[in-house]
Amino acid sequence: MKKIIVLVLPVLAGIVLNAKDLKLSENNIPETVKALTLEEKAMLVVGFKVEKVSGAAGATCPIPRLGIPSITLADGPAGLRINPTRDGDEQTYYCTGFPIGMMMASTWNRDVVGKVGQAMGNEVLEYGVDVLLAPGANIHRNSMCGRNFEYYSEDPLLAGRTAAAFISGVQSQGVGTCIKHFALNNQETNRLICNSIVSDRAMSEIYLRVFEIAVKESQPWTVMTSYNCINGIQAAENKWLISDKLRGDWGFEGCVMTDWGGGYRAENIISSGNDMIQPGGQYWCDEIVRAVRDGRLDEKDLDACVGRVLELIVKTPTFKGYKYSDKPDLASHALVGREAAEEGTVLLKRTALPYAEGTDVALFGVGSYDFVAGGTGSGDVHRPYIIDLRDALSQGGFKLDGAVDEYYSEFMKLEAVRCRNIDTEAGLNLWFLEKERPLEALNRELVENAAKRAQTAVITLTRVSGESKDRLAATSFYLSSGEMDLIDCVAEAFHSEGKTVTVLLNVCGAVETASWKDKVDDILICYLPGQDGSRAVADILCGRVNPSGRLPLTLPIRWEDEPSSRNFPQILADKAANYSFYRNFYDGVVRNDVKNIDYTLYEEDIFVGYRYHSSVGQEVSYPFGYGLSYTDFEWSEPATRKVAGGWEVSVKVKNIGSREGKDVVEIYLAHPADGEYLPAEGRPTLELKGYAKTGTLGCRETETIKIFIPEWICDAAQGGKLPKGYCFTALRSAGSHFSSKKICDSSNL
Ligand code: GLC
């Protein structure tokens, strides 16, 4: 007996000694997990209120005795979101407001996206944050989703590749990213628990594909699960989604966290492989301890989550003791954001552009005097400034018509008072009410007189949206009567003087264009382009920059033409409270009571955006992938060859115009019977399978573009071969629509 006790004591002492001396490192994570108490384990997988960086979204809990620091998590996709000022601190903590995610995708340029990621990642690092809660990568299932501005595209390849470039850029700075919201968070209405009902195929080919590409091509440090349910199971508690698909099939090696307040049952969240419950709090810690103690949660599952949280922590600058400066180089980052805005702006229509420097411009539209840089909610940024369009045009060498400028300046002052005085409807969560937007102004005499004086007119149309509320097609997709009257009046007056009119779309997503685009001469879409976006617009208007963006989304003729519009919520804010619209106290039961509120049917299946419009031959106003240039390009006959793991398509692009510029080569897998909708086959007519943007080509210069298309993203391929009749098609914008060059028949692939 004595012998055994003697043996036991040193072992116990060793454990105690070890535990006392044990300090977390990247090489002793299993031992550290073993040394934690159950309460400490619960604290590590639950968010914790730590005010290291004021305004950050969340943090993890420190365990000092084991050398485990708290790490800091902060939003967002268009720039780091932290408080710009701190009580008693003279320094400011502004962050660069970059263009919105949609505009990053509109660049079709992964190098530019990567540079934005690097700049944003540097601000994350230098302000003492460890993980950036971005990118937002959900598919634009319907143009009226309130958070589409944060997301990239209706196409999973463009969205996935843009996300991967962004993630690699941010993580090159030694900080983490958090691709979100995994998955099928494609509407804001009742987002906390709305049940997305979707086919396995649409899930695989469209809604999960974007995350699959990003994970396989960039390994984000973390993934954030979405609030909603997927086929009846909350994403935050979805073992199939997190453990089987994300980790098992795709090889994701990082940490998973809930959205803020996502998920309901602690034992389900942890046992699904969701490692961190954010923003956390004592309730969740207690719940986890109770669940282990009464057998609802296997401690092994908890240990696995704790291990992954520790693996995340040891990668962070905080754990490595990085001495952050709180002084990132905002000036150079602003230039990176401006370049991205230049690259992402799309020239939709061209008659007279670019203007000569010094042109006298009459600037119409309240949007010209209240230029919007980004969307609202957690995707907003506390920017050091926003350059107004007026200032950008003046500084860019244009002369603004004084009378018009004076009229709008007065008008905007009155509107500002009116908007601030609007009583928000009592009882509704303020998040639901978009910031009241100024009404459009029209003074016919002013327009007619300006047409006699100014050389040209610019009209800005603006749309803003944000988290927690979807857009209403009636007021947000379609133009108001005031906007239509303004376009009609300005066009009539300036055309009668033989002068031109340009419309600038400063928007959060798709708007109606078909009914008025023939009334004006030039159209640019600059989305919500960040703090210096209006400078990019000025450079494009005067030709210092040749636009090279391409639409990452379809601009349909009518909102109702979108296949998902039959199954998308359009709730007037004043009616919201009557629905289970904001069921704050989710009771864990998925109800399928109210269509598009409690559940949303993804009836269109894989036919999202251009996949639908091109397959049914439906005309659109401006198609996905479209964009013009101030110069012109000629392509060689594209060639395709089978290579290991896929195919390589090469195209020689030549600048045959009079200005330097960039072109985009888009490669689609084309269905055998082009333009024929073959539900039996179930394959869209066109599916984007590769793309690349040239560098800046001078006049007569050429560049050979080579695009690798991996087999695994060609769902039609079987055993590395394409079915008979399928082929890769190179599409580019020429004139008003696409010119398509069929590349080759699949028979020789
Ligand atoms: C929000 C958003 C998410 C954000 C998080 C932290 O509710 O859905 O995108 O990162 O909370 O602010």
C-alpha cells in the first residue's frame, strides 16, 4: 500500500507543479486543456466583455494563471469598426472607410482586393485587434436584401474568389478574419430565426460554394455561423454544416463562432463544433457547466472547442505580445481605398464621357450633396472624413454651376432639419428605420436656366441600406416620382441646348434603370465607394481614370423579374411589429407560420441572378459581368487545354483604342443548347467558372490571360470530363450587351 501512495504523491505533485508552471504555448495546447477547470473551459468558449479596444464587437476571456490572454474581435467588411474617440484620451482612433464589399467584387481584380485586405489588416493590427469580423460573403439571392452591400455577388465563384483575396490580404498582416454568415443568411427580415428552406443542390452549388472556395483557397482563421435556420436546424447548432461539411469535407482548420446572439441551446452549439458563443456572458458559462454536469454535453466536445479556441489565441498578435502603435498609416490606406473605388466603378452607358477638365457642371440630385460612403449597421465604419461629390468635382478641375449649388445647399439645410425632426414610429426598433433620406428637389426654372449656362449636367441617385432590415422594392428599387421628374426635366432642358446628362448611381445595390436609361447620355454606378469614393468618380468623369469595373450583380428591368422575388419579404416598417418579425426571445422552436418571415422557400433553386435570366432568355437592363471602357479591346480566339485537375483557357487581349485601360476576361461554362431553359437537365445556360483582369494596357499593347478552371467547381463535369456539347465561353461587354466567343466544344476536352 505504502508503495502505491509513494508512487501517487510525486505524480500528483508533478501535475500540480506542472499546472502551476504551465503557461500556454503553441506546443502544449492539449496539456493546457487538461489543466483547465470545467468553469475555465466554459469561460474560454463564451465571449467576454473586455474593453481593451473601445468599440470592438467582442473578446474572449483571459485565464491569467495559464498565460491565456483575452483576444479582441471587431467588425467589419468595409473597414475596422471601433470607437473613434475615447473618454479622457486626446488621440483619435478613426479607421479607413473602404468601398463596400459589393464594390470590391465589382473590381474583378483580386490584386486590388488583396491590397485593400492588407491595408485593413494593418489597421486591425496597429489598433490592437486580433480578428476582423469580415468578409461578409452571403450570396445576393435577392437584390432587396438589406446587407447585400456588405456581400459580394449573386455568383459564388466571383464571391468566393473575392473573399479569398480579401482574407489572404488581411491575414498577411498576422491578424485573423472571420468569413460570415455561414450560411444562407440571405435576408434580414426575422433574421434571428428565419428558416431557409433550400435543396441540397442549391446549397452545394450556390450558397455553400462561396464559403467552400474561400476556405479552400485562403483558410480564414475563423468562420461565423449565421442566425437563421437551414432546413429547420439553426446554423449555429448545425453539426452537419460545421463539423461534417466545413471541417470534414473542406478541411477547415480554424475556429467557428456564433453570430452575436446566434444559437439557442449551449449544449447544441458546442456539440455541433461551434467553438465560441458570442458575445457571451455569464448565463452561457453557467449553462455549459450545467450541461456537462447533468450529461447533456459530453466534456470531450467541450475540450475540442477549447482546443480550437486556444489554437486561435496562440496565432494572435496579442498572444505574441505585439506592441501595437495605435497609429496606422491612414493616409496611405486612403489611397488604397480610392484605387479600389476607381477599379470597382462600372461604366454602364457612354455617349459623351469623359468630360474635358474645367467643364462647367450643373450638379443635380440630393445625392450629389449628401454623398453616401457606406451602409449602416455593423458594416459601417467611423471614417476620419467623407469627401463630398461637390468638393471632389471642384478639386478635380470641374467648375460647378453656382446657382444650382446655392439652391441645393439651401435645400439640404432644410431637409436636414426635416429629417432630424421625423418622429420615428414608437415601438419599432430603430434599426428597422433606414436613416430618413432627403426628398428629391425640382425647380424647373433653375434647371432651364442652368441648361443655358452649364456645359453638362450630372444627377446623383442614392440608395442606402443596412443590417437588420431589407429594402422595399417600391421605394428602394424603383425611383420616386421626384427622381423621375428630375431626370425628365434635366434631360429635356439640357438636350434642348444640345448638352449631355450623366447619371451617377451612388447605391447599396440594384435599382431600376430600364425606364430612364435612354433619356440620359452616360451612366456610372459607383455603389457606396468609401470615404474617397467621390474622388474616384471625379477622376473617371474627366478621364484621368479609365473605368474597368464589371457588374457583380444583375440590374433587372423589374424587381419582380428576379426569380426569388416570389419568395422574399417586403414588409413595410409600420407593419413589422404585427409579425413574428422580431422574435427577440426565440424559444428554440422553428415555426413555419408566416411565409418569408418564419420561413423562406428557395424555390428558384440554383437559378439565382444571371443563371436564371440567361437560362430563360429573360431580358435584363444590365447583365451580370457587364461594364464598358473608354477604350476598346480585341481578343484572340481563346484556346482551351486539359491540364492536371482541370482546364486552362488562354486569351490574348489587345488594346485597339485610344486610351490605356484594363479589360476583364470572364469564362463561363455554357450549356449545349444556349438560351434554352432545360429544366430536365437542370443546368443553367451560363455559369461563371473563371475570370481575370488584365493589367493596364497602353494603346496597341497586348496581354495573354491564362485562366485555370479546377474540375471541382464544374458541377457538370463527371470524372474530369465535361458532358457532350458543353463548352467554355468567353464573354465580354461590347456595345450594349455581351459578345460571346464560343471557345471550344467539350468533345476535345
Ligand atoms: C451582428 C452581425 C455580424 C457582426 C456581429 C458583431 O449582429 O450580424 O455581422 O459581425 O453582430 O457586431
